[in-house]
Amino acid sequence: MELSAEYLREKLQRDLEAEHVEVEDTTPKRCASSFRVLVVSAKFRGKPLLQRHRLVNTCLAEELLHIHAFEQKTLTPEQWGRELQK
């Protein structure tokens, strides 16, 4: 499976109805396929961190089988707004 930052970004944006997604391919710094993502979605409202991460992991279940390292940050639109004001 050929994984790219753009592919992951589009899938996360579509499946989680995200208003903002950033995907960084960190593979060049490591020995195997690795990515860092930031996902902003209203679907995260009222959910603790573990449930948010499970939503992302479920969305990318097939892809995660081929990814060695995966970092994620999940925010609601309100949390993202506060981050932008910092």
C-alpha cells in the first residue's frame, strides 16, 4: 500500500468531517513509515482524548497496519480556535 500525507489528509477530512487536517510525513527522520497528524472535527465534541484517538484509528484502520509510528493531536473547532489565538 502506497501511503502519502495527502491521501491520509483527504481520508481523515472526508470520514471525520474535519474542518482542518494537517499531516506530516516524518518517515525521512525514521527507519519506517511514520506520520504526525492534527485533526480538527466537531465529531470530537464531548469526547475524551481516548475516544477521539479511537475515531482516528478506526478511520485509518487499514492504513495503520502499514504505518510504523503514528502521532495524533485531536481538537474540537473551539479548541483549535483557542490554539490559533496563542
